[in-house]
Amino acid sequence: MAEKKFRKDAATFKQLVEPMGGCIASDRITVDGMEVGYCYREASDDEYDSGWRFLAGDEDEAYMANTRNFAFYDVNTVANYDPDITPLLEAPEGTAFARDESGRFIAEPLITPDDE
């Protein structure tokens, strides 16, 4: 399996958010450099998991089914890829946000991949 080539160098990351644990993010963000288009917070899997899940929003069913297209990151890592998520991070479990046409995040009903 080929090693992932990340879009940004972790050595350049700043501490943008307080430590809150990890999250799952799509390679569309960390490898392809897309903005976060959809994110949601579900119940944490364990004490290291914030419950946040970040997607570009254009991942199709086949992409979502391939676990190699995702990885577990510190939330601060994803904030360095897309700082626009930082105001959302205190939202409770069960919330979701999507970018609208103007690029702003708006609250949406939570639809997880398991729901589709």
C-alpha cells in the first residue's frame, strides 16, 4: 500500500484549538486539499475521540466504503487544513454542519454514513 502524501507539512501547523482529542477526516481534505464541506459530531468512540468527523462533502458511496480513505487525526490537525471549522468545535454531539453556496457553515440535520 502506498504511503499517503499529505497536502500540508505537519511541521508548519500552529496550535489553533485547545486539545480535545482526535477525529476522523477524509483524505479528500488531508491529501487532496479540499475544504471541509460537511462535518458532524457523534458519540465518542473512546476517551481519545472527540466524536468529530470531517468530510469534503463529495465522497461517494464507494469512497466512503474504503476505510483507507480516512484516518484518525488530532482535531488541531484538521483545523490547520481548514481553520473555518474552529468556531464549530464546541457544538454538542448530534450536530452537523455543511457549507452553503457562500462558503459559510450552516447547521443541518445529522446524517451519518450509517443513515444513508
